[in-house]
Amino acid sequence: MILREAIENCRDKLISKGVTIPDDQRVWLRVKEQDHGSPGNKVYHLNERLSTIFGVTGATMLDELCIEFMKPIFRAAKLHDDAKTTLKALL
């Protein structure tokens, strides 16, 4: 599951930096609270969601968490055959 890997990446990053994080049960409760759509399709920034999940506020650390969170998502992404042609046409 991509979400599990993304959260575990963040958890591992924080632990490697010596940051105290909430226990796994609390983290997953917060993940569930943050994993939802919003009225009017408002976008909530990933760094804000990760801050809520892990209780971290430092901008540099949140940037690092965003990178860790996105790794499994980017790894699973597929580029459609016509994407390059379409993107070039938009330039």
C-alpha cells in the first residue's frame, strides 16, 4: 500500500533525525483524519497534513518529510505515451 510506505518513510526519516514522534496508533489515527476530500475540493498542503500527523513544525524538516512521502507515489507513477507530445505542445 503506497500510503503505508509513504507514512513509514516519514516515520523513519524523523527517527533517523532523533525526532520524537507519536506512537503508531496515534499516527494512523491522524492519517485517517487527514485522508479525506474537502468541501469545494479545497487543497490542503502536504506539509500541513504531515505537520498534523507527526506534530512537526520546522519548515526544513517538513520539506524533507514531503520528499519522503512522495517517493513511493512517484515510483508508482506511469507516463502515458502521449504525455511528452502533449506537454511539448503546451510550451
